[in-house]
Amino acid sequence: QSTIMTKLRILVVTITLLGTYENARAQNTQGVIQFLSRTNTGSGATFQETGPATADSYLHYLETLPDFTTFTICFRLLILQYREHDQIISYALPDYDDELALYYDMEENQFVLHCCDGTLEISWTIDLPLQMWQSLCLAVDLKVRFWQLILNGKIINNYSIEEDDDPQLVRGQGNLYIGIDQDSYGGSFNIYESLRGDLLDLRIFDYTMTSGTMINFTSCDTWTSQNPPIIDFEEHILQKFEIKGVIVSNITDDEGFCSGPLSFDIIIPERLQQDQGQRLCISLGGSMKVPTNELDNSELLDQVMPNMDYCSNDRQGALWLGVMGNATDKRWYETYTGIPITYDKFNKDVNIDWDELDDLCVEFSGIQRGPELGYGKWYQGDCDEEYCIPCQFSATDALRVRGLCETSLFDRRYIVTEYEGKVSFMGSHYSQIIEVPKINGSDGDGFGFWKMYRFDMPEVYAILEIHSPTHFPVGFNIWKVENDECGFEEMPLTITSCSTDQFTCRDGSCEKAEDRCDTEFHCLDESDEIDCDPIVLPPTYDNESPPPRPGPNTPLEVALYAKFLAIPSFELDEFKFSSEVEIRLSWKDMRLDYKNLQIDDFLNNINLKQDKPWTPELDILSGDLAFSKVEENIYQLYVKRQTPPLPDNDENYKEDDVFDSAKSLLVLIRQLTVQSECQFDLFLFPFDTQTCYMVIFLNGQMKKYLTLVAEGDGVTYLGNTKLKEYQIASSRMNTFDRFNYSGLAVEFKFHNMYTFYITNTYIPTLILLSIGYCTFFFPIHDFNDRIMVALTSLLVEAAFFTQTSASIPKTAYLKFVDIWFVFCIIFMFLITVLLVIINKLHEDEKTGKLTHISPASSSSIVKVHQVFNPAYVNKLAMFGIPTLVIIFMIGYFFSAFMM
């Protein structure tokens, strides 16, 4: 119920505020009431104008405030430098120093309100950049516990506060200070909770203004209020305030409090080409000047006048402008932003030649011949010409200093400002960088020096000698330092305007961070390819010792992947095979630091001539643990990026991306030619399958410290699987630990491609066997032809056997091919023998030796019987020989394929 009542009251207040706003608009329209309206000037106060943080710069309200439960605070603020708390209002009572306090906390990006005897603290997250005007209004109603913040015409948020039984109010009769915090009633000022900046149009009302009114005020539009404020800078700053160390003045809109960020132009009195000038302006945190109107163009001409003779060098142009032509669409664009220009001052009497692609830059004329003859006009120019450079800066352009230690007294962020007509750099809190010109009569040919110093500690400073008119403190430089907490007399520092996704060249120009260390030059000074070794070895690093184990009982894993590119030889007669293999080893070494790693792994190569980390040594053996012959072809070590870089550490002046060593891998690529022995089993040759091994051990490293593990499947074969006689059937990797050492074994299976032997051995010998068999179909009496054919087949069979035996390894045991030849020779011999027997029977038949006469019967008839008929034996051979051959072949080939 309490929550519901609170929300109802907030709704009522909101409706009331909107109604009040509409009434005020109506009254204003009728001319009845208009207490305030927009003007282009305002009463303002500048606190700590000289720079150092001090307790002697504040406004003290000389009267007292009443109790109030509703209030609105409106003001315009420009912070020149941050303090720990940028204090706007400090209102204290004798018993409590933060009865009403309003300040900005840059570290937390929060605007904070303390109120009401410590019972209320409100904060909201907003970004208030340095040297940029901000208009704010804060309305608080303590009765309904509601507040609203408006910043630069936008409602940041509405908030309701938890219900409280005790009503809250800001108690009156206290002490009000502007620009300094009271740690006790009326004193104990904290210089680090103060304000360095401009405060304009401060008004405090004892009621809550409407949203519309506050939006109009913070948008610099006409606005009205019901009642006059109880405190008003316009009316009271000189009459009702004690002014101490504060400059009070009327600030006009020319200062930019209603027209956006402040900007200014600087002429660099040095002749450069157009692209060089653009890079210089960008490195300083700005861009090359592009006039946007007639007044802007005229003011640029006034600025170049003191250096006219040098900049023009008796030529038409005096300055380059940040404008570039596009010959395709014949339009002019801002070089820095790529936006088409809306104003130009081209000399209309000179035609633009769009065909001259090298002459599409724009010169600013400084010829002093009067406006009708080209005074301050623009001309098409050759981009390789050299003129002075006008740089335009915005007060929001920020530079960062890299290389300062954590305890350094210097600021780490700076913005570009103007100091005595020259570029200077204002630190975010307490420092400044200015150019100190050379003193006349001093020794040396220098141009003075840059000085970085603390406003409040003048004894803390750093200096950088200037070597040329275009030598600004941006980029990489070595500074001489005095009295800083870092303790160094010289410090390498990089001052950069580059964004976080850019890399700073040594000259201060910016390139894409992804282009750093990509083997191509992008910086003009080529500094993007300097110091690109991706590892940093600590001074105590020992590359003879392996990395430490992850845990007491957990060995460090070295992952191995073998990519076989080819097996160029498979030598049966020597029981060896050779392979072209790429072995990839990967492991973690948390002793190392990694930097500037690229997504493309091979851009992260480690220069082994400079810094060689520990790498695993391998022993490569054959299946019988005999050492293989190894020839090294490629040895490449790189770092594999697996995670984004760690958060940036600006103590590193090199602007390196640093990576977590626990999540990055060292990868070693070794391309080897390996010759290994293999114990071939040739019994089934040529229907054999051979299994060969390549065993890999970690040299000298016991497995309780280092273990070799397969990466994924561990092995792949990319070459031609069909070798000279064999085909690679499979490859796999298995664990192969021996004794106290960790190893892996690559197993290859080779299938004999027996088609060659079928066509070149089995079929020819079978044909010869068939030829010998065909002699049974010759006439029985043609013994000479029959025996010649059979003997010839037998001799050719024997010759085949001899030839084949000479081309395959000799073994003490019979091989399947030997069995085939033995079979063929035996059968040819059998055919020969049968032919001889048949011929003998045939000869005996002719001489009658094979005739048997039976006794005569009672009828006295004589019967003659042939004991062995040669035709019958020949026919028996014709059917018996192929039957035996078929039976043998079935058994032979079935056994071969089954085994």
C-alpha cells in the first residue's frame, strides 16, 4: 500500500507540474508573467583560473537560506580540469557538513546529490567532458519523494525514493559555498573537492519547476518561472556573495555555452604536402581546417597574415584546406569526414579541371591583392605542393599518455587547448603541457622544448627538446623527468590521439590496430612493423627447462598432430618406407608474455634468432623401436591466438595488445622427411596387407612431467593413397607409452594392389598352363608338336617364376605367389609327363605290345583286347587337368582373400 500511495503521489505531482507549465505558458503569452528568458550573455564565475587546486577560490553566500522541502537548481557548467569531486554546491550546518551538496565524480561518471542531514543520497550516471558547456536542471520534491534531472534539453530520468515515515527537508540557517567543499561548518576546505571551471547562470528555486521549463532552460530557449529564484547569479553574485579567487564576468554565447563544443584554429608555420598536413593535424587530436562560412574564411585569412611570406613563398596558395575533390561525381568533400562541403570560396574565374586526378586538393589563397582579385579565395592545387597547415581543434579532442607508472603525479589524459596563440595540452586534473620557446642567445640549434608540469607542484615536471617546428609532443618520445613518483630520470612516453581500435605510429599518426604487425608498412615511419616478435621472455627465463606443470600431479600436455603429406617410397626389398610429414606440437608456457597476436596464426611467427623459448624435442622410431632417419625441412614456431587481448594497460608505452599466457598456445611446425623400418609379412603376397608404425616419444622428458597427447584424431593423410604397389587403407594414432616416457604411435595399413600381379603374373601363367593343356587336343600321333608346346610352356613358367622372384623380397618362407608358380610348374610338368605316357601308349599300340588274345571259345572265335588305350588316357587328361586346376584356384584365392 505504501508503494502504491507513493506512486499515486508522484503521478499527482507530475500532472501538477505539467499543468503549472501550461499555465505559465498561457500567462507568458498574455504578458502577465515572465521572470526569465534566454539571452546571449550570462553572469558567470571562473574558479581556479590559474590552474592549481586551491582552497582560496570560492563564492560564499553571505545570507542564510530558509527551510525548504522542494527546490530546483539550474546552472551551466564548463569543467576546465577534474578534481576528485568537482564541487558545485556545499551547504553545511554546524551539526552536519553535507546538508545539501552537489558534485560530479569523474572516476564514477556520476553526478551526486547529498541532502537532508545525511538521510538522502541520489546519483545518476552521466558523462561531462572537459571544456564543454553543459546545462543542467535538477528538481527535487522531498514531500512526495520525487526528483527529475534534465541535461542539455533531455530528461535523464525520473526517480521515486523509498517511503520514509519521517518527512525530509533541507534545514535553513546554514553556510553556503559555491566551488569548494566544506568538511566542517564554514571551513576545513578540501582542495581536491573543489571546482576548476566556469559556472554560469546559477539559480536556486524553492519549488520544483516544470519539466518544460527546465527543458527550455537547458536548451537555451526562452523560458519562464512562477517566482523569482532565492539565489540568482544575475542579481546576487556581486551583492550577496563573498568572492575569493574567482573571476566574475559576463560570459557571452561566443564562449559556446549554448552553441556546442568550443573550437579553435592553429596555423602550423611549416610547409608540408596536403596528406602530411592532414596526418599532422590528426596526430594532434584535430583535423585540417575547412571554413564553413564567410566569417570563418575571413578569420582564417587574418590568422595566416603574420606568416604570409613564408607560407606562400611567392606562390598563389598559402595554406592547404582539408578538402579533396572527387572526379567521379565532381564534388568536393571534407578529407577527414568524407562529408560533402556546403560552403566554398572557389575563384569563379578559374575553371576546375576534374581530369587532373593529382590536382584535386584545395589551396587557400593568401595573395594580398584585395578581395576582388582573390583575397582569401580557394583554388584547385597539386597535392604534392607544400603549404602551411591550418589545424582545427575541438575542446573535446582528447589525447592519452602511455608509459606513466601507476603512481605518477602527471595526468594521463589531455585535451588540446590554446596557450598564447599556440597549441597546448590541458591535463584532465592537475597537469599541463606547453611549448617553451628557445631563449635568444641560448646555445644549440633547437626550437625550445615542451614542458609537462603540475600546476600545484611546479617542482614536478618533464621536458622534451623540440627538433623542428612540426615536432609536437605526440607519438613516441623520451622525456627527461624531475621529481615524479615513478623515480626515473628518463621515461619513454607515447602521447596519442588515436582511438582504442587504432595504433599510434611513432610520429603520432594513427593506423588501424589490425594493421599492426601484419608484415606490411602502414605508418610513414614504418613503426607499425617494429618490435613485432609476439613473445616476451622474462629475464629469468630458461629455455632449457620445460614449462611448469599445471598442478602437482598433473603433467603438462603437449598436443601432437601429424599431417602426412606423402609417402614417396615403400621399399619391400629393404623393409623400409619413407614419408613426408608435418608434425604440429602445441603447448602452453605461462612463463611467457604474448603481445600483438593476429588472428592469422602465421603472422605470429617467433624469430628464433632472437628469442627462442623452450620447445619439445622428439625421438622418432619405427615399430620395432629402431631409430628412424629424420631430415628436417621446415622448423617454424608461432603463437596461436585463442582469446581477445587483455584490458589495456596504459603503463605500457608501446601500445601493445597483451594476451593471457594461460589461454594462448605455442605451436611448433616441423616438416620432416622420415625413413622408418617396417617388418613386412609377405606370406600372402601379393594379396597381403602390411601394418607399419611410426612411434614418437618426447626426448628425455618423463611422463609425470610432460605427456604427449593426440590433438583430435591425431593424424591425417593428404597425399595420394595409391602408391607404387600398395594402397593406404587406413591411418590412426594410438597411445604408446614405454617405461617412464610418453609416446604416440601412428599406424598405417597398406593393402597390396594385386591387380598388377593378376594381369602380369596370374593371367599369363594361367594362359601358359592353358596352352600346355591345349596339347591334349592335338592329334595323338603328333607327339613332336605336343611335347614342344608343353616344354616351351614349362620353360616360360619357370622363367616367369625366376623373374618375379627377383623383383620381390626374398623370404625363407613361401609366399602365395610362390605357391602359385609351384602349382603352375608342377601342373605343366604333369602335362608333359602325361603327353609322354600317351605317346608311349600310342607307340605300343602300333607294335601290338598292348594287345591281349583271349582263349577261343567253343565256337573257336579269337578275341583281341587293348590293355591301355592312349585315346582314353588323353580324354581322361582333358577332363581331369582343368578339374584339378579349378579346385586348386578356388581353394587358393578363397584362402588369400579370407586371410
